[in-house]
Amino acid sequence: MLSLNINNPTVENFYKQECNNDESKFINSIMHYIETYNIKQSVKRGIEEVKLQNSGQLEKRELKHILDEL
């Protein structure tokens, strides 16, 4: 059994109100948030990379990185 010690009022309110003090529901909600955040960050990085490719900046970055390694 997992024991939670929450020291953040916002998180504590979420745990009590949204998850009805259910640890399993709370953990699932947090995991869903993390997965969603990671997906959003991956998409954001992908879009930024496409923009860099379209402007020719990505190749310049890669070349600079290669030169820095030398």
C-alpha cells in the first residue's frame, strides 16, 4: 500500500476533491498528466524541428554541433 504525504494545498485539494481521497485514482491522474505533458513536449519539439528544417537552421545547428565535437 502506498502512503501519500501531500504538502501542497493545490495538490491536496485535487486529491480530496477530484480523486475523492482515492490513491489509485490520484496516481492514475498524475500518470495521465505526465504522459500527456510528455506527448505535448514531443509534438512541440517536432514542430520546432520542422520549422528549423524549413528555414535551413537545423542543418546549421547540426554542423555547429559536429564542429564543436571536433
